[in-house]
Amino acid sequence: MSETYFRRGRYEKVTLGEGNLSRRLLAYGGGLMLTEMEFEAGSRSVAHAHAEEQLTYCLSGEFESVVGGVKGSLRPGDSFYAGPEVEHGVLCLADGRLLHVFTPQREEYKKG
């Protein structure tokens, strides 16, 4: 049986890059996974691609993004979709947080 409720802080925050970027696993079940990324201004998620589909929702801050070669921007309430193996990345312009939904789950995120 999978879990139904997940409390914030249940999973450890993982510091990435030079310490100005972090990721926290929030919840997962079935074929879905929810994570939150925190960025300091000037930090970036370098362009990358993976097998999982991804929806990204901007909770706060301001970002420049590139998804499949198309440039865009993200402010609170904006989102983007990156399909399987579609290269994507962001540059944080103002401290912010992004919410990511993946399907299927990214197994490596469960390991920290």
C-alpha cells in the first residue's frame, strides 16, 4: 500500500551545485513524484534531459528558462512542460522556488 499524506520536512533537503541550489523530495506514489527546488539569484539548473516527463511550476522568484531550445521566462504562477529526453534548464534571476512533477518517478531522487 502506498502512502496518502506527506508532511513537509519528511525528506532531507539536498544541497546541489555550489550550495546556492537545493532540492527536496516532497512526495511520491504510483507513477508520480513531487519535488521542490530552491534557488538563489544567479544559480542555475544547467541544461539537461532525462527519460521522465516533467511539469515545472514557479512558486516564487524569477527565472529565465530554455525548454527544447525555446526560451521563456517564469514568474509565480507560470509553468512549463518538458517531455521525455527534451533538454531544459533555468537561470534564477531573483531568489525563488520551483515545484517539479515527474512521471515516472525519478528513482535517483529517493537516494538523496
